[in-house]
Amino acid sequence: GRPAYHRESAKHYKKALDEGQIEAMNNYGALLFKGEGVAMNKAEAASYFKNAADKGDLNAMYNYALMLYNGDGVTVDKKEAARYFKITADKGNINAMNNYGVILSKGDGVPVDKEEAFRYYSNAAKAGHVDAIYNMALQLFKGEGVPVNKEEAAKYYKIAADKEHINAMINFAVMLFNGDGVPVDKEESARYYNMASNKRSLSNLNTMN
């Protein structure tokens, strides 16, 4: 079963750790973080992630950045989280691109830079990251870091909505209802509202214990 598999994985990674393998530090950190095959210990997980990150492991940098940003097992440090997210984003991690865009947009640990945020969202969006596509649409709609372009905003909201992003469904429905950046289409608006409603109901069911 899975617990036995995780225990074996933990042993394997621990052996690799003793041999100084960097990737094993990240993998063992992930097991500690989740409590799979070993007792959950997020503080120790953070220590393994940081060690691997400081030796250049990009996955460990991303994992450690998440922990720092959320204060999960470590003290919140948005500035340090931003630093690690930027390194991994610039090396091609699409989740890090979106996260660093959010950090720049909010000014979390770095000065607010909506223009640069849009650039990071755009790079992640090209790789199909749905939250980044939605975040691009938001900035285009509001004219944050880029000129207002409601036609483009509607285009990206629709792409994100069709990838099942609930807020994009709602925002695109509103634009269709009001004819804001797109021709009025009440029927299509209702369809996207219904999609969002159904998706929300399902997600509520999925999170019930």
C-alpha cells in the first residue's frame, strides 16, 4: 500500500542524503512536509528545502519559497520568499512566475511593480497557467501596469473560464451581460454564470470531510 511505499521512499532518500545527493534533500523534505513515510515535521522539512535550495536545487527553492510566503513551518518572510520565487521563475518554473507576479502586484516583500507583474503573468500564461491567464485579464480590465484593454481582458477571461477558473467565469459573464468589451449576450452570460455556480457546488462537495 501507499504508507509502505512512502516508508521505503523515505529510507531511499535518507540513504541518498547521507551520500550528499541534493535532489534527495528536496524529496526527503517533501516527505517530512507531508508526513509520508516519516513523522510530519515542517520545521525540519524547511531545513532540508533550504539546504537543497542553497545548493541550487530549483524545486527546493520553490518549496522553501512557498513555506516562507505562507509562514508554514517557518516564520513568514515575504522578502526572502520573493527572492526564491524570482530565481525559480527566471529559470522557467511557471508556478513561480505566477506567484512572483502576485508578489509584485501586491508589493509583498518587494516594491509594487504592476508592469513587471504583467510580464511574469504573461510568461506563465504562454505556458498555459490558468491563474496567470486570469491575472492578466484582471490587469487588462483595470489598466494596471498596462493600458486598459477590455477586449483583450474578455479574451483572457474566456480562456481562463473555459479552463474552469471560477472567478474568470463570473467576470466574463458580467462583461457579456453588460456588453463591456464584448457584444451583449445575455444567453451566453447566463451559461457562464451557471458554469461558475455548478463548479462552485462541486468544489464545495469535494472539500467536505
